[in-house]
Amino acid sequence: MKMIVENIEKKFDGEEVIEDFEVLTKDVGRVQEETLQKILEENGETEYLKQWGLNGRTDAETFKACVPIVTHKNLEPYIQRIADGDFSPILTGKSIETISLSSGTTQGKPKFVPFNDELMESTMQIFKTSFAFRNREFPIGNGKALQFIYSSKQFKTKGGLAAGTATTNVYRNAQFKKTMKAMSTPCCSPDEVIFGPDFQQSLYCHLLCGLIFRDEVHVVSSTFAHSIVHAFRTFEQVWESLVVDMREGVLSSRVTVPSIRLAMTKLLKPDPELADAIYSKCLSLSNWCGLIPELFPNTKYIYGIMTGSMEPYLKKLRHYAGELPLLSADYGSSEGWVGVNINPKLPPEMVTYAVLPNIGYFEFLPLEENVNGMMEQANSPVGLTEVKLGEEYEIVFTNFAGLYRYRLGDVVKIKGFHNGTPELQFVCRSNLLLNINIDKNTEKDLQLAVEAAAKHLIDEKLEVVDFTSHVNISADPGHYIIFWELSGEATDEMLQDCCNCLDKSFIDAGYVSSRKVSAIGALELRIVKRGTFHKILDHFVGLGGAVSQFKTPRCVGPKNSSLIQILSTNVVKSYSSTAFY
């Protein structure tokens, strides 16, 4: 095994990886044609593709003329059959053996998406390319990464397939560890900590492992920026306990999982000198400013996804990071990867992603502003070589894991080009309403939550006249606010029950896990006066809108100050959820 790892380590050559990337991005049109041809040759005999009459053709024109653009809802019956154990070639020529759970939901249930070796290979290609560009700007020696990563449990589907979040499927794959080792950034923490069943215990041990190897830590990272912020907020609470563990060489009794205790016992030895050094550093800090470089003096940068809904966490992250650069990670989703950050020196607010033209076949639906100032889809999609600078598009992609002309639901802006491939900036989710960090709740999820909570009103013959929502990210942590207009008076007790029920009814995995660790605050239910939603209609009509075109906005964005004002000035009662305490 050692020999294999050493061979892989020798093989990794950053400049070679960059050279490969340069070649790939110089002839994007040809690479895209070849990629589509390969996908269709491998999967042309599948049940899904055969129905569209491609008849063995693999050119882009025939593909676009025959195969429709779809959403997850269209593919769900096929994916469900795979999950239920149908091994015939449904979406892919080779059988799918693993399912990824998207952190979003469809119809109130987690989404299943296929995961296979080809997806794992593209993940490693993204990781290596990104690392090569990072390492050129911020070279790291033979050190370790303090990675705040947590793997959820994999479970078996009805048909016996392994299922877990996309990150879990990556972390559990042998290729992941080999690649991290090859890139000289093995994780500080043993597998037992990463795959532990208790998030808080794993987090505590990640921090302890980081301190044990503090001089070897060259990178501090997590999948999402908020996880890094949460880790160091936790450090503020538990640092004295960590110091005691290091001084005595005995793990705190707060860690109860036997496998974690055993793994940590092998690492933890009494080190009074290190304990004293950490203790005095913590006492000398002013409000924990610059905590990360004080604890881990050889850290070169902080790394994680920092764009989109992660931006609100950057202020606190910079507080902890001091002068250390923040480098934003690459752009992908549970369904597959899109692009790589090749300009690591750009601050997260300006980061762009260069599309890798060989990991899928990409199309872009142009968006244009409608009369209400909302972006909507226009015309037919354009190819990777046809996008225009400064324009916004929704991504449609075809990959090696059975997704064909699949609407990813992401809106991006073209900010530039690297050779022939576009550099994208993430703008927003096209169908997402409520989103603070890794939570993803759509209009349907909000509707289902409101319906569930409104059942508490039936006995009193009351109903929800109308509703909307708002994400309060000015509070720390951010939380959801739901506004209700009721048909009559309800008791405080009843409305508190409704509030708790709303909070519990958002079953998206990202929301639930964030609520459990207080990365998202308690949901707030605000009751508004009768007639408030009519005032919103009047406001819309006053702006020149037609009554027949009016739809109650199900989420009021932070920039819509006039609507926020109408709602806020009409609030008569407010309740905070106690569902997660």
C-alpha cells in the first residue's frame, strides 16, 4: 500500500496539471463535441436515451433536437427505479451502485441523484486542477490540512445501493485519501473523527487534532465557510477543556463514542508545554481576532466555498483569519462539477470559476429581465463557446452519470474567458427561496411547512389567509421569518405550536443539521394585521403591475425594502421557535 501511495505522490506535478488544463481550454468546441460523443457512445443503448430516437447518432445538433431539457422531477421515476434495485441500463450503460442525496428537496423529500466512478474522477480532476493553481500562488510544504469535514452515514436504498450526501460519497472513496496525500495535504484527523456519528464530538476532536499537529497545519478548510466559522465559535467555548486534554494527555469525557476515543487516545500524549503555549495565546487575544494564525502559525490560507449564500460569513471568518488569505473552493453540486477556481488570489466576493470542458456537456439558457424586474428564461440554450460576456444564464448540463440536458437550477454570470472556456460567477439559485448556508428550501418546501403548521388552527376554525417569508441574515446566526395573515384571533399557545411546527417541517438535510448546531437560528413566526397582503397587492399595482399578473411573493428579498416595510409595520405578534432546544 505504501508503495502505491508513494507512486501517486511522485506522479502529482502541479505544472503538468496546469499544462493539461491549458490544452483542454484552448479548443473548447472540439473538447465539448468529443465529451458529448463519449457520453452518448457509452450510454446510447439506455432506456432513457433510446426513447428519444437518437438511433446511434452522437452529434450535438441531433442530441439537442431529440432530447428534451429536463428538471429533476422528470428524471425522478428513472432514478427511483435504479434506487429500488433495477439494474437494467436505465440512465447509464454501466450500473449505478451509489446514490447521492442532494441537500435540497423535491416535494418535501431529499433528492436522489446517481453517483459513479466517472463523477469521482471528475471530482479528483477538479481538486487537482484547483490545487495546482492554488499551490502556484500559495505554495505549501509537506504539511497537513485541518479539515472540518463530517461524513453523514451512508444507508442502503430499497434496492441495496449505497446512499449518502455527495460529500460523504467522495470522502468514503479510496481515491479521495490518495489524492489528498498526493497533494501533501492529508487531514489532521483520523477517519473515526470524520465518520463519527456525533457532529459535536467530531468537531471537538478536529480542533484537538489541529492543536496536536499545530506546527504542521498549512491549510484550514471545510466544504463551506460557515463550518469554519462555527468551528472557531465552538473553540471560544471549549478552548480551556482542549488545553486540559493536551496537558494531561487524557481525552475529555464529553467524547463518548468508543471508536473516536480509541483513535484519539493513539494521538493524544501529555504535552504541558504545548498546553501552556495555547493557554497564553488564547488569553492574549483581543476578542479572538486573528485566532487562526495564532493557533496554527504555519497556515498559508483558509479554504472553502465562500460564494453565494456563504458571503454573510466572510466578515466573521476574516475576524478569525487575521491577515491570512481566504481562498474560495470550486463550483459544483450533488449532480456534478461545473468549474474550478483558477484565480485563487481574487477575494471570495469576486471569485470566478473556469468551466472544465471535458467533465460534461454544457448548455446555457439565456435569462432576461421581465416586467416585474424578475429574471426569466428566454430563447433556446447556447453552447459553451457561444456565451456572451456580462450575460446571465441558467446552466443545463449533461454528464457521465445519467443526467441529460439537466437544468441545474443555478444562475451564473459570464465574467470573462480563460483561453476558450468561460469564467462564471455564481449569482443565485433560480428556484430557491430560503437559503442561509447549506440549507435549500424551495417555494414548495415553504408551502408544505405552512400547510403542516396550519393544521394546528383547524380546531378553532381559523386559517392562514396568506403568507410570505424572509431570510434575516443581519442577525447572527441568520434565521427564517415567516409572515402569516390569519382569518381571526388565535391564542399565544396555539401560535407558538404553529411556530415550532413550521421549524420542524423544513426537512431539508442542510436546514436540519444547521439548526441542530445553531448555524441557523430559531425560526420566527410573525402575525400581521388583516389586510396586510392587500396592501402588498396595492403596492404592486401602484408600480404599474396588472392585478391578473400578481402573485404573492413567497419570499421577500433583502433588497425589497418597501415590501419589508409594509410587512414590518403591520406585525401584531411575534413568536420564536423552541423546536430545537
